[in-house]
Amino acid sequence: MVDQSAEPPASDSDGSSAPPPPVEPLKLPTFEEMKAQDVFNNCAVKSIVSCVMGGGMGIFMGLLFGALDNPLNPDQMTVRQHFTHAAKQMGSKSLHMAKAFAVMGAIYSGTECIIEKARARHDMTNTMVAGCVTGGSLSAKAGPKAACVGCAGFAAFSVVVEKLFDRAA
């Protein structure tokens, strides 16, 4: 059964039953917020932050992969020797990977930032060129063929990651 005593909701002259939500005022950024934004929009700061973050990631990856490295003759080693070997491997891999990821992060983010500022737009071209410059510069010691392969590989990887996270949309 339907309750006949309930009154229908009041409606406005235009037929809507609820008043529109209030419009919130626009909040302008403070001077400190604008200064902080200016600092983090600087390409050198972005590059340094990426360098530090890449180094941290390299340390973590080095610890992980160093712990998984097996000694050559595990049957003849004591537990203490196993532990010492694992610690040395973790330390050396952490240092090596921290350097590699730090350089990679600094080159990539610095290049992308400079290209983005020069072109005044954020799109897939910036990502592709920054990846190419990073891959080419990291593999340049091995010769021009390796630099070309590194350029193409890192550019492709950068595009895939960009598509995956879809930052530009």
C-alpha cells in the first residue's frame, strides 16, 4: 500500500526538486605555494630530485639482487662466510645500481623537462626524445650501433610507460 498522507516534494518553478549546490569561491595560491611551485618547475631541481630518487631505487634493487646472488662454492663455506659473501655482494650491487639509476633518472628527467619547456607542450614526442637521448647516452661507450639500439630501446620503453600511466591525457 502507498502512503497517501505524504506530501510530494516541493518543486521550483523550473521543475527541479532540489536547489543547486552552492558555488565555492576560487582559492588563489599563497605566495609560498607559488614560490614552491616555481622551485619544483625548475629543470635542475627536477633532475636532482630524479637523481636522488633513482639512486634510492638503485640501492633497493642492488640489495634485492645482491641477496639472490649465490657463491661459487656454497658447499665449502660456513654460515659466517655465506653471510659475509652476501653482504659484500649486496653492497657492491647496491652501489653499482644506485649510480646507474641515478644517472639514468637525471638524464631522462632533465632532458624531458628541457624539451617540454622549449616546445611549450607536454606530449608523447617529449617522452620519446628524452628516452632516445637517455638510451643513446648511456650506451654510447659501446659504439654508434649500440647507441642507436639504446636510443630506440629506451625511447620505446619510455613510450610504453607513458601510455601505461597516461600522464599526457
